[in-house]
Amino acid sequence: MWCSSAIPTSSPVPAVPHRPRAGALGRALIVRIGATLGFLLVMSMSGDTAGLPYTFSGLAGLSLTGSADGTGDAARFAFPQAVAADTAGNVYVADTSNHTIRTITPEGAVSTLAGLAGVAGSTDGTGSAARFNFPAGVAVDSAGNVYVADIGNNTIRTITPAGAVSTLAGLAGSDGSTDGIGSAARFSGPRGVAVDTTGNVYVADFGNSTIRKITPAGMVSTWAGLAENPGSTDAIGNAARFSGPKDVDVDAAGNVYVADLYNSTIRKITPAGAVSTLAGLAVNYGSEDGPGSTARFSFPAGVALDPVRSRLLSELAVPASAATLAARVGLARQKVNYHLNALEAHGLVHRAHERKWGGLTERLLVASAASYVVSPGALGASRPADRSGRSGHRGRGSRRGRRPTAR
């Protein structure tokens, strides 16, 4: 799920080195992002959209803080930190400084799903009776259940489609790194959450520099990394190292993707727990496009898989045709073909076989689980334009071995 980092410096949430510049999500404005590929998007904290095939349009909110529900720019948010979308196009927002979880319909109608604006707490309950404490991450499963990284409470919360809030794991007011069931587990500033097709929840445990896994039964384990041992090592399980993981997402094959904030890299964890660096080079900051370690990021704050294409990949665990998929996911066949063509072009699906019906040939496609990659076309590239309208690109002399000066 995509996460921003624009929290007021007066808030108790751990500060990030600098805020997003113009062109990035982060103010009291939620935007809809449309990309030509859009399978895996990485939002870098110092990038903008110059030269990229994105179309940005206002979905809800205005550049004024508040908590009003409403349609479009009549709605208000207060430093929203994360968004997630379901396959119907509804958007769920972690409205961090309002201590609420908001929903936005595809038409832009905003409502408060749970929590009460301006009132922090840890109470489980339904709708406005529930309380959150700076919710910073949000994810949604196929049944419409919402998962929340409640950073101020050091807990992971769940919200049913009816708005009933419960605590899945962790204990409000208690931080730590203990694995265990439910309230026996401890987190330290959890920032991002993702949920797979079987109901396992993955958590970017920011303060511990680990990735945690929560089963549907509430059993918490450390999936990768070692608590309070930051680093950048690629390895299996606890031998791997992260440095301030900020966000996570998971694909249909169970691969987990991590925005590793302080390393300025994008990491990948296989279902077996093997961690690799998918893109970027640890503590080498910049904005260059390129394959693998030649690419550069500057404090990447979030990763997200397109929900429609993620659903199609899930359905393509076994071969299926566009017509079959259209019936399963409730989309027009033309739209399904559009998404399949993009996925095929990037090696994410391939032809399993063909069958003939009269004079027509129908292709059956299947997911290529081993080839989920970051497309360079979906990554941020350049610095914001200066006041004269010119784009300022970084040269090849990226800053090495240290973090950029805070701005």
C-alpha cells in the first residue's frame, strides 16, 4: 500500500528525513494515479512526475486540512499517510492526523469508516466508537476487510465492512519485537501493511527494521530481518537486514515487496523468506532510471500492486481465457484484454495453450510467478521543475555513503 510521510513535525510519529516535494502525495489531498503499466508503483520521497506516463487528477480533498466528509474537494483530510484500493475501485485512506480511516467511492464520495476525527485512542468498537492513534498504513482484502498499521498504538487493527474495529496483534502502549499470538506480540512503529490471498498479513515494522507476518489466527512471527539490527544484507529470514522498512505489498504468488526507506532500495522476499534487492543500491541516493542496482531512489516511501492486475494474476494461477476472466472479475472483456496485454508485455503472464472454436482461436494465459519485476517505466525519475519550468535532473554523481541533508 502506498504510504506518504508528511506528518506534522509536532506529532509523536517518528520523523522522516524530509517531506515530499511538489508532485508527490502527502498534503491533505488524495489523488488517483493512472499509469500505462501501473503493476508495481514506487513513490519516491524526492521524485516528481516529469516525463512519466502518469495522469494525475484530484479524486477527493483540497489542500486545506480538516475532517469533513463530502464529495470531491468538499471533503477534507489531515496529513493522510496511506491509501489502498479494492477491486471495485473504492479507496481506503489512513487519515493519520485525524486518527480515522476514510473511504472514497469511485465517484469521489468521502465518508469516515472508523474512528473519530481529532480523538486519539485505542478502543475497539464500531464506526465512530473506535479509536486510532496516528494510523499510518492500510490494506484491504478481497472480502472488504481493512487492515491498519496503528503506529501510535504499536498495534495492527482490522475493520470489517460494517465498520467493526478489533485489534489483531500487539498491545496498545507497549512496543517491542516479541513474536507471539495476538496481544502477546509486540511491534515498534508499524508503518505499512499488506494482506495476501489466504489472509496472511505482512507488516513493515519500521522501528525494529523487520518484516513481520501475522497468520489469520493472529500468530505473529518475524518473517525477515533481525529486530534493532538495521542493515542492507540480502539473505534468508533473520540473516537479512533492512533499515527502516516503510511499506510492503504482496503479489498473488506470495512474494512480498518492501520500500526500504533508509537504504533507498526496493526489496523482495520470496515465500521461502529469501530477501533480495530488486532495485536500487543501498545508501546510494539519486533518481536515475535503470535495471536493478543501476537505478537510484531517495527514501522510497511506498510500494503498491495494481488491484485489478493483482486479481488477474491470482486468477491465472491456472490457465484461463480473457472471456473466462471477464466473467470471474466482473469486467468487460475489452478491459481484461487491455490489462492482460500489459502484463504479457512485461513477462508477468504467458500463453499456456490455444483452443479453436469454429474459425476463432482463443488463447489461454497463465501467470509467470517467477518473473514479477519492477518495470523501469513505473518508477519515478526526475527532480521537480524549478520556477522557470525547467526540470532539474541529478547528474551521475549521486550522494554515496550518507543520507541527504534534511530539507
